[in-house]
Amino acid sequence: MNYNIEKINQIGKMVAEVIEEAVMQTGEEKVRISDIEMGLRETLQAVGQSALKQFLENGEDGPETQIKCSCGGQLHYQRRRAATIWSVFGKVVYKRAYYAGCECQTGQAPVDSRYGIEAGKVTAGLAHLIALSGIKESFEEGRKWLKEYLLFEVSENTVRSETQKMSELQRQADQELVKAMQDEKSLQQRERSQPVGCDILSGSIDAAKVRIEPRDPREKVLENRESWRDLKAGCWYEGEVVPVPQQSTRQKEKRQREEIVLRARNKKYFCDIAEAQEFGKVLWATGCAVGADRARLLVFICDGAVWIWNLIAQYFPNAVQIVDWYHAADRLKRIAEEAFPTLEERQPWLHQVTEDLWQGRVELVIEACRLLAKNSKWAQQSLTYYSNNMERMRYDQFRASNLLIGSGVIESGCKQIVTQRLKLPGAQWHVDGAILTAKARTAWMNGEWQKLVSARSLLPLAA
């Protein structure tokens, strides 16, 4: 929107006069800037309430005798009826033309319909802020933060309700995408219209535990009533070289060994609490959305979980598969700590076997583990790990092709989705609530929050 700067300056002058009068009435010699700022906020909130009230009351022409009802019948003018809404400025009470008398026994206020207002409810603008607090903090903490920012209170239940409404929109969008990518006609249309994919596209998948409280009352009386469920998460992204001036201290240290430092960009996260086969549908659908099937080279960097590689083989059989370097190298450290009692014995072995792994000489790593298998359970277990993932650990070849070899992007994603919200102190979830909140957080992380806000504004009003 474009605003009349001259009028805004006039309003600003009037507000300044109001604040100056209030300061003079206090009789205090010293007034701090924080007092002025709070006074301005409170004044502008009152101005916003008044302006919104006048806008809604003056936003319609003279009332008509009758209007058409959504059912096809006729609604007759009744009176100018008062309504209350909660907006970003707080409680606003306004009067507008109200129509009723149709056989369907519904009433209608044209102004409400025009602006997407539901009397007695929060506005879409306020819902946006409430839901944003709900995906960032616990519902109780979100309520406290909102009071500081908005200068009025909303209930914890309102924070929960509006967060779930916004989250449900993201779940619906995910479900529609999955459905479209399972539909032959949609796939054919996509095949005709989609442009060429990117050069190299990467994907990573992982899971993190979420504490779930059972709904069944019989389960709640059990001593260990909480259960933990895997929230599966994935991310699509591209790699790019980090320019030397932008490199952090840690990245400069990596450059000394890796020669170039890569980072992820254009990240798109997705998640769900579902069995692997159901999650595979989300993997396929989101992959199609970002052109995974059109990329010149598709690469997956994940840990060694079998269910992950099974899904990748099923949906993207031609993708390059890479086991996360840091998982593979960390296992060697654990073997060394268990097998060698002293640092003097441990360090030479660890240095050599890590260098072998770095250079893609996985056969030598396996042989080193075999020699320690009798005295180290970690070494014995790792024989299968390195043998099953041998071709996924040719790190020398992957680096030569300028491919990322670390799955830090999904590690970070799990922290942002699960640790920073779903695992807050004392948090317990029902499955549905955990899924909804997690999906809404991915929308925020993907820079797609505004799409949910727009969709929330277009929701049909309750009858």
C-alpha cells in the first residue's frame, strides 16, 4: 500500500502533542526515552483501535433493503448491529449493517464478509502473530511474549487454537502435494510444464524423538505412560562454495584440509510423524516440487539408518548415496577410545584410520576394525556398518566432484523443528499436535510463512 506522507506527518504531530501533554501532567522533571516509547505505543494502539472502528463503520454505503443470501434466497436489512473483534490493536467494537430473515436462518454482515471478519474472533492479522508465537515458544510462554509486544493479553488456549489453525493449513498443503504427485494426470501436466532442473541437488533425511502422551485413559495410569515417537525430517538443498571473506574460523580450518568449503542454500524442509513408507510419499512429493527428478545430479547425504537408504533406493534409485562423513569418522573415535587404554597408543591408530577413511580407502578401515574386533564391541559392530556402506564412503571421489559430504543441514533442521520447540522443558504432545506444530515450523524455516498467512485470510467464515 502507498500512504499519504503529508497526512502521516500531520498525525505524527498530533500524537507527539498528546504525548507531550501526558508528560507535562506527570509533573516529573526527568522522563526517560523508554517512558516516551511506551507512551507512544499505547497511544498508537488507541489510535489503531479508533481508526479500525471508523474504517469498518464507514466502509459501506447506505444499507440496502435486501441482499442475496449465499443459499440463493433473500436477506432483509435488520439494523446496525454491534460486533466485537480482536485485532493487532486489541479489542475493537464497531457497528455495521446486518441482514437476516432468509429461510436458511443465517444472517450476514456484508462488511464482515468483504474483509474476512468473524465477529467474536481474532482477525487474520492477529492470528498471524499469535500462531507465530506458538511455533516459536511454548503456548504459555508465547502468551507472555504477546502481552509484551501487543500490550494486551490473549489466553493460552487462543495461542494453541490459532497455532493449530495455521499449522493445519500447512498439513493440508502437504497432503494436496502428496495427492498431486500420486496422480497420473498431475504428473503428466507437470512433465509438460516444468523447466529443466538444477545442476546438483542434495537431500538429507533424519529422525528425532518426540515425547508423546497417550490419549487412552487406561494407558495414562501406567507407570511409564509416555512414549517416544520418531519425527522424520528431510531437507532439499543446493551446495555452494563459501567465499573466503565470508568463512568462519571453523570453515577456515576445514579449508586447510578440504581445499574448498561448501555450504547449503535454498533449503526446503519437510517432516511428519509416520511410518517409513508413508514418509516416503512425502519424500517423493516434496522432491518433485523442487525438481529432484530433473536435476543433472541428485545426491543424498544421510547417516547409516537402513530405513533411510531403503526409501532413497525406492524413490530415487539413480541418486548418489553418501554416508555423512562426521558420523563415519566419529565411530572411529569411539573404537579407538574403547580399544586403546592410553593416548599414546590411540592417537597413531586413529590418525591413520581416519586418513584412510578420508581418502576413501574403506577396505583398509574395515581391516583395521577386524583386527580390533576381539577386544572392542564397537569395532565388531562397525564391521557391518563400514561394509554395508562401503560405496557410500568414497569421500575422495565425492570431494573431487565438489559434493557435500556432511549432513549438518538436517542435523540443524532437527534441532530447529524438534529440540527448540517440541522438546521444550515439560513438553508433552499428542501426535496430532506435534505434527501440526512441526509442519508450521518448517513453513517458517522455508520462508513460506506468508503463504499460510494469506491462506488464513481466505478461510471461509463460520455460518
